[in-house]
Amino acid sequence: MTAPDSSLPPIYDAAATEAAWYPRWTEHGVFTADPARATGPGGREPFVIVIPPPNVTAVLHMGHGLNNTVQDVLIRWRRMAGDEALWVPGTDHAGIATQNVVEKQLAAEGKSRFDLGREPFVQRVAEFVDKTGGEILNQLKSIGASADWTRTAYTFSPELSRAVRETFVRLYEDGLVYRGHRVIHWCPRCGTSLSDEEAEFTDTNGKLYHLRYPLADDPSQGITVATTRPETMLGDVAVAVNPDDERYQAMIGKEVILPLNGVRIPIVGDSYTDPTFGSGAVKITPAHDANDFEVAKRHSLAMPVVIDAEGIVREADGAAGRVPASLAGLDRFEARKAIVNLLDEAGALVKVEHHAHSVRHCYRCDTVVEPRLSDQWFVKMQPLADKALAVLRSGELRILPDRWEAVYVNWLEGIRDWNISRQIWWGHRVPVWYCTASCGHAQIVSRTDVTACPGCGGTVRQDNDVLDTWFSSWLWPFSTLGWPDKTPDLKAFYPGDLLVTAPEILFFWVARMVMSGCWFLDKAPFHTVYLHGTVRDMQHRKMSKSLGNGIDPLDVVKLYGADALRWTMVAGLGLGVDVMLDPTDLEKSFAPGRNFCTKLWNIGRFLLSRVGTDPVAPLSQLDRDQLAPADRWILERLDQAIADCDAALGPARPSTLAHWSDLERGRGLRLSEYAEAARRFVWNELADWYLESIKPRLAADGTADREVARAVLAHAFDGALRLLHPVVPFITEELWQKLPQTPPGAFLAQAAWPVAGGEYAGGGAAFDLVRESVQAIRQVRAEYNVSPGAWVDAVLVATNDAEALLGPQADTVGALARAKVRVGAVNPGGAAAQVLLSGGVELVVPLAGMIDLDKEKQRLDTEIVQLDKQLTALQGRLSNDGFVAKAPAAVVETERAKAADWSSRLAQLRDKRAALGA
């Protein structure tokens, strides 16, 4: 007899297993892609995912855990499926976020960046990044991320910085980059401008202030304006009314006086004004409101600045004589209070109303954004957006869940030019130089550093601004492959396949990557965008540091292992559905993953102890006539499990990028369904049925039947481990290595994805009847409260064909159901439980000697009388027209359902009673 495999400990040690396997995978280049294998004759199909690069200062949180687990499941799947799979890892230099971290460090030292100066400050940030940056990538390894670490990229590396400059210059040469003077979003805390997407709306319960501005030629009359920002009134240059508003038509062209500084401003007619909002008259402050800026341009009005870059009220550009001394130097919100008080004292405050509205906040520090007139660099977005819309509409790109496609389209159709310059020091500096002599070459845009003016040879200075962080990350799918050079990586791996990310950065990053890929390489960078849900607590709040409701994935890994974390994430991940976890109870949250890994380990340990270590015959070498019904059934179920997993994961790519005609819309990438299909096979079918049914065969030493059972069992478990590997890579690798057929030096991570052969379709019919018989006997035992250890008699009454199927399986049915089973053509009669099975087979379980018949008859008689009485009363109530008419419809429907249920139950009880005789 083959000695059992005793090398597996009784309890799975996740930490030891993970520590052993990850370095072996990386040392043997399991995750490394080779462009030569993807481009040569007969080469592999490339499959590419690029990681959403985390900030270089970031630490792992559950959002990263979810996002990277999903990516890893998909890349492992395609690697096993034979693709040349590339998962590109890397980090983002994160301009504002990283600069903020270092500035806080300086503040703790009593310094600011200005104390250091630009170059020393940038050097300090770079040193900080060298020491601590990228730690998150090491943390990702702890959850099993199988990225190609040899290609780790960084948005501020020399290679990617070259791509950034190339992009800026090309767009400038294409007429899409320009310097503009307009109102932008400004963060006084970070000291920089922000894009529309970086200035996030937050619902706020504010106030609407109604102010009276007296007419200059008749102060006894006036006009009332409504505003949420009275602190900006010092910069008002007009009052606008709708020219079609009859209330104010006679006032257009007149002037009013600003109450606190006496400045005279005109009343203008402009269709921008909504007559139904507030008083129908609005103050125009062009330097501090984007819409007012456009109104002022149409009417050639001045644009005085009364709030500076730090959010302080003062007389800045063009604002001489506008700010009273008592208000100068106040913070904008302090000034708001002071101005409201002064207006009230002057009788110019008409009323104050509560007003719910949305206020923009900085996406990094949550400071209220200040609209500010400024010179900035912009990208004209409409030409780029048109291409990004075209690839979606043509089917070259799809977004899952597809409800997000409408959001994508809506944003691109209403897109505004992108403010790409930032007034910070950490980042890619704008590649523009200015001649200090102000010669004809006043502005020089260059791919390389400029040291002298090409016109006069004089000195030059570089633009002080840096580029938006997203200006480098929107190039990520191709800059990481060597663009603008035509590298082997770029040829083999662009365009990619999938982007896995969260909906929050659909505009920040996803749409911009599509735009850049289409503009520079004439192809979308991926064909599918998979937007997964958000990790939330049990109160449906997004996990965040500020709320204190986060879960550290590394804590989960230490407690339960990486596979338990991964399984919990994937098993609970419906397409686009949020993942709910309880930060106050990790045991409860991650029990599904922990329990599954424990079960899988126990299955594997028991199974391997029965298979042993001796070689097993490949399935192809077995004589099919030697296969037992259980063998044929489990091989059929394995094929079905493979098919179910393939259907849930879906096609890896469209047959053509021109359309998706071969796909059902929304098909595939249903990871929770894939995980459940694999779990169901190994747990419910392989372990619960097949393994249990073949125990007698495995114990029959020296028999051919034993070797067949060993071979089928090893093959089925091998298939199960392959299906499960993308979700739980560590435990499956450990178990797979113990299978007797595993080649020395091979890795499950590189093994072939199983393929459903189909040759066993329909072959499991006999064992299906065995299972149905066992389940029916177990149900009878449960209904009659038979002791678990007691054996019962059972007769399977079958026709000739069914008798031929069941006859040889009687012992198997009996062993699984703890019953003495015989198969015959005649019902033995007498008091018995009877169940009709498939194919006309009838199960008869004699009750004499198994239960106290008289006592059971009395119990059933009593239950029948009671239920019949209750049902009669309920049916009487439902036949009462008054009850049906007056009771809520939901109540009536519930009562009708109850009546149907009770009727069915009463019929069952009567059948059971009849089976026991008089």
C-alpha cells in the first residue's frame, strides 16, 4: 500500500507558505514577460494590464487590496491560459501629495520650503522618496501581486520624464497647449491651481445673502443681489440682470454704488442671469468667479483682484481703493463675517436665507477652493475628447459596468480645457523658457533644456510652474513601455487589454489615458475598463483614515493569510458592487476566506493521504471502460466547472477591436461567480461526493480499480487547484506541489489553465441517480429524526433500465446514506416513507422497527387537525370581501402565499399519514 503523504501539517501555516513561495516565483521569473515571445512567428497572444500607480508616499489600504487582488486574479488567469501576460507595476510621484508630506516635516522643524529654496527643497523631496517611496509595492507582494517587477516604473524617472516633455512639446506644436489668463480653481493651503476634477464638489448647508446696492443717481432706490460669497463684493464690477426680465429692463445702463467702498458699477443685461434665482439680479466679480469672468469679457469690464493667493482680502491687481482698511489682511472667511456685519449696520443687508449648495474643495487637503484670476497653461481638450468618444461609440472600448459609459460620454461631451500648470516645486517643470532680454524669442518650448536664447544668445529662465501630476500619469500605458521610442515592449504590448480601477478616477485618469493613447498612438490603450466597487464599512461609509474606519490589509495577512484576504474580496465582489467589511470585527469580516482556506487545506490533506506519492497514470492512458459511474460523473462535473469559470471570467479580448459582435454586452469579469463555480466543484462535488464515494476503492490495495480511482482523483484535484489558483495562489501552489503527477521544478503559477474536453458529457447520469437516492434517504432520516449513527433499510424500486444502473451502485448508496439498500422491481408495501425519484425510480424506506409507528401516527394526526383548523380560518378570512378590500395589498398577498404554503404542507402530512396505514 502506498504510504500516506505525511508532509502536510494538520493546520495550514499561511505565513510560512507565503514566505516560501513568493521569492521562488520571482527568482524563477514566473511573472516576467518577454516581448520576443509575443511578437515572433507563432508567438503568444499578449495580455497587458497596467497598475493604477499608487502615490509614492502611499501605504497599503483596503482599496489597494481590492484593486490589486482583482488585477492579480486576471493576470494569473491569462498567464495560465497561455498568454504572454504583462502586469506593469510602478508608482506616481504625486506632486501635491508628496510635497505636502515634506512641507509638514519642514514645518515640524520650524521651516518652510522657501527657507530652503527651490533646488534644495526638490532635493530633499527626492531623498525622502528614495528612502520611503515605493514601500507600497513591497506591501503588494505580501498579498501575492504577480506584477513584472523588472519593469517597475516611476512617473518622475528620467525615462518617463522624457515622455512628459515630448507630450507637452507635441501638443504645443499641434496648437493644443496654450497660456491662458482666466479664472481657475486655487487652493490657498497648497498654494497652487487645480483642475476641474481636482476641485471636488461637497454638499454644504450654507447661506444666501441678499444685499441692497443703491442706485448712484437716486440712492432711495436700489437693486437687491443674492450671493453666497459676500466677501467678494469688494471686487464687484457690475450687477447683471436678464435683459428679458421686465422688473429690471429700465435699470440696464444705470449705475449702483457698492455699499462699503463707494465704487460705482454699471447694471448690465446678460442672458447668463437666471431670473428665478434669488432676486434675479447677480453681482459680477470676474476675478473670483468663472462665470462672472465670462460675463465681464462680454461687457469689457475690469477684473480687480481682492483676495490673494493665501485667501487674504487685500487690494491686489487692479483693486486700488476697493478694500477698506478695516478689512484688509483678514482671512476670506473672517472677512465674510465682518462684511456681513458692516452691511447690516449700513442697512444694506436685506435678508439671509439658509441655502444648500455645492462648494468645491481641494481633493488633497479638503480646503475650500478659491476661484482666482491667474495665468496658467492649458490643454485644448475637445479634439482629444472627440477621439475618446469615437472609440467608445465604435466598440473599440467598453466600460464595465456599462452604466458608467453614459457618465464617460457626458463628461467628454461637456469637457473644458485642462489647466495643467501647478504652482508647486515637486514635479515635472513646464518645459518653457523665457529670454530675459525680451527679444523676439520671448517664449521657447523645447524637448531639451535651454541654456541660452536661440535668438540673441542671452540668458533665459525656465517657467516656475510644474505640470499637473495627471499629465504624467495619463501617459502611463505607453510611457512605461518606452515611448516615445519604438521599443520592443511598445511593439509587443501596446495597446493593452484591461484597466482595473475605481470609478472615482474615471475622469482624473481613465478618460485622459484614452485621449492620450488615441492622440499619440492612434489606438485606445485598452479595450476594457473594469470599474470595481468601493470597500465600505457596515454603515456603508467609504473606509478612510479621517473616519477611523479603515482596515490594514497587512493586519489581515498576519492574522489569516493573504489567500484569506483575497478570497474574501473576490467572493464578495459582484460586478460594480461595493464590498462590505466590518473594521470592528476582522474575524467576522474575513471568516469566509479563512474558512475556505481551512476547508481546502483539509480536503487536500485528506485527499493526498489517500492518493499517496506513487506515480498515477495520466487520464489519457486509462481505459474508459474501467471508469466507474462516480469517475465519469466527477470528470463531467470538472468540465462543467471549467465551463462555468470560463463563462464568468469571459473572453479575454474581443475577436476584433472594431466591434464586440461576438460578445453579450456586459458578459465576463464576474469574479464572484467564477470563484463560486470553482469553490462549488472542489467543496460540494469533489470532496462531498466523489471523495466520499471512492473511499472503499482507495482502500482496496493492489487492485486496478484503486489505481483508476487514484488517477481520476488526482486529475480532478489538479483541475480544481488550477481553477482556484488565480484567487488563492499560495495554498494552491503548496498543495499542487504534493500531487504525484506534478513535474519537478514546475510551478502551478505557470501551469496551463484547464480546458473542458467534453468527452464525459452525460456520463454522470448513473451517479446522479446515486446522489439523488442518497439525498432522499438522508431527507427521510431527518424527517423521522433517525439517530445519525443508526442504519436504516431502503428499497429502490426501479424499472429494468434504472435497475441496471442502480444495481451495481447499491453499496455506494448505502455507504453514503448509512442504509442497507437493495434494488428491486416490486414495492415491498407496509408502513413506509416513499419518495419518487428521477426516471420513475421510487425510494421506499420501511418504518417498522425504525420508529414507533403508533406514536408517529398520533403525532401526525394531531398536526393535521391543528393545521387544517388554521388553514380553514385563513381561507375564511381570504374569502371575506371586506378583508380583501380594506387590508393593504401587501398583507393580502402575504396571506394568500401563506394559505398556499399551508395547503401544500397539509397535503404532505396526509400523504405521510397514509403511508403509515390505519
